[in-house]
Amino acid sequence: MWIQRINAGAREHGMSYSQFMGKIKANNIDLNRKVLADLAMNEPDAFKAIVDKIK
């Protein structure tokens, strides 16, 4: 379920799940999938800030 939520959030910003997770790791952002899924679902502005940082 977490992966699906992260994928949906990432796709809203033009990225696939694998691209998003790869860039998260490459930028040393230590958030687990549970937290990322929660942000994607309940805090879209915070999720967008993460996406903007890793692009």
C-alpha cells in the first residue's frame, strides 16, 4: 500500500516510483516508505517540497 501511495504522489510530479526512490537515496534523504506514503497522501505540499529538492 505504501508503494502505491508513493507512486501516485511521484507520478503527479512527473516521476516514476523507481526514479523517485533512487533520487531519494542519492540525495541522502532518510525517510522510510511509511513516512513518504503518509506525506504523499496527507501532506501534498510537503511531498512536493521533497520532489522539488531531489529534481
